[in-house]
Amino acid sequence: MKKNISVLYPKEEFTSEQLLKLGLAGQVSFIDSDGDKSLKDLIKLSRDADVIAFSPDKIGNHASEWLSEILEASPKVKGLALNTVHADYVNEEYCKEHGIKVTNVPDCTTQAVAEHILALLLSTAKRIIINDRRTYQ
């Protein structure tokens, strides 16, 4: 039986290969665009979901509150897929009580962190920040 998957970010953010894999997993619904979505819209999209893909970056400061309300309004949900390293905004107790498995992407920022470190090292070695600040004095 195919799962009903609600992805709470736009379809345009996925490659064709990723969309194909998602399609094989079940019936997939996406939000319309990357613009502002109301909590009511997200609940409507997720109401019958078996799995919800959630990104706190798309929600902002209300991620914890909105996710709790989305999960409460989605009685069939059994899986929560997060595209982040941390999951501190997820009510783990609620998920455990309701049998919702939570997954995240533990190493998704490894390359970005390494690139940032190299950029900071080069910036320090060449005194880019110090010289930049001097130009404003």
C-alpha cells in the first residue's frame, strides 16, 4: 500500500531523480510555492498524511509551535522526515506517545561547515576582514 506523503516545501526544490524516488514511495503532495504559507494551509495539506516532510527553515520562528499543531491535526501520521541536522524543535515525547518515527539528515552540513572553515582561515590569513573594516574608517 502506497503512503500519503506531505512535503511542506515546494516541488521545485527537488531534482527529477528525487521526485521519481518520492513518487515510488507513495502519493506525494507539495506546497504550491516558497512564499508564505499559513498554518491552516499546512494543516490542510498534511491532514491525511502518513509521512510529513518538514523544514523549520521554511516556517521560521514558529517551527516548534506549528509542527505540534500540524501533528495534532494529522492523526494518521507515522513518520516525520526533517531536512535538518537538529531536531530540538520536535516534541519527542508527543511523537513517542503517538508512534511517530522521526528522521533527520545528520551529516547534511558537513561539506558546508568545512567550506566555511576554509573561507574563515583564508580570510584570517589574508586579513580580509581587518582590511575591509579599515576602509570604512
